[in-house]
Amino acid sequence: MSTVYKDILIGLLFITGIWGFVSGEFIASTVLFAGAAIYSNMVKRIN
């Protein structure tokens, strides 16, 4: 997977988490933020 696709995935997780937070789905947004943070750290450690 190229870095562009990884960046797009992380951005989509983050934006979806913000949208979930705004709409009141706090548990779902927390999971999405955590997923984005964990995946972002995994990508940085591999590269």
C-alpha cells in the first residue's frame, strides 16, 4: 500500500471520527480516533 493510500485512510478515519463526535456518537468516534492513532503509529514505525 503506498503512502498516499495510507494517508487517505488515516484522514478518513479521523474525519469520520469528528463527524461521529459532532453527531453524538461518542463511543463510535472514540473507536475511530483510536483506530486512526494506532494505525498512524504502525505506519510510522514500519516506514
